[in-house]
Amino acid sequence: MRKYLFFSIVVGIVFSLSLGNPQSSSAEKIGFVNVEEVLMNSDVGKVTGEDLKKSYEKTKKTIQDNEKELQRLKDELEKQRPVLTEKAMKDKEQAYQKKFRDYQDLVKDANEDIQARRQEFLSKNVPEIMKIVSNIGDKEGYTLIMDLSNPTIAYHAKDNNLTQRVTQEFNKIKKSR
């Protein structure tokens, strides 16, 4: 809803500006960039994506092993239920519950780690990309450049999409460092 409201306001401003001065409407230059696509398709984005994927796969294996262990313990608990004393049953259930909490913590920690690494990547690179977009906008006289990955856009002309160009500029900046 917030994205739609933002887009509606921006479109309203652009539309009212073009109505206020009929000659300026032909001079309006609007561009589009998909910042998310730039991040994913840039060289640094691909490397980071592979690193995150490797980390996820490693953690996924550990999580799956824990799931198998939990299932084994649960099956064992159900099989032994009729022959165990009440105290022994309670002890086994507590041990199972502890393992289950450890499993939940592992999953939570893994998700938080991946999210934190992704957020660090975004906070480090999005400002640079926005600077590139701003420079292109200033140099080439754009009135407006919208991020396709953020607000809802019903239509955009493909020839004004600057995503490829921004990706190339971003790669140049990252290679020069």
C-alpha cells in the first residue's frame, strides 16, 4: 500500500508538472532502473549470492541432520512409551524437547545470519548504485528515474530502462577498487 501511495504521488507530481507547462511535457525525460536486478547481476552481487548459497547449503545439511535425529528420537520415544516408567518417560521427553529447542535455535540463527549478511551487502552497495543513478540522471537530464524493484509500476517503456547501464557502471567501480 505504501509503495502504491508513493508511486501515485510521484505520478501525480509528474502529471501536474506536465499539465502546468505544455511545452515542458515533451522535454520530460523519465528513466527506470531495477536496483535489485543490478545487485543480483553485478559481479559483486553474483559472488555474494554464491557465498550466501554455499553458506545456506552447508547450514541446510546441518538442519536436515538435526531433523533426522529429532525424528529418530521421536520414533524411539513412541516405541518405548509402553515399557518406560513415568519418570523415565518424562526424562526422555525433556531430552527430546531440549533437542527440539536447540534445533529451533539453529534454524533461527541460520536465518538471522543470512539476513544479516544480505542486509550488510545491501547497505554497502545500494548507496553506490543510487549515486550512479543520480550521476546518470544529472548528466543526461532526466526529470525522474524510478526504481522498478520498489514502487508498483503498471507500465514503463523498455527503452528508458537503465538497469543494464547501471550494472555496467557498478561493475567498473567495483573492479577499480
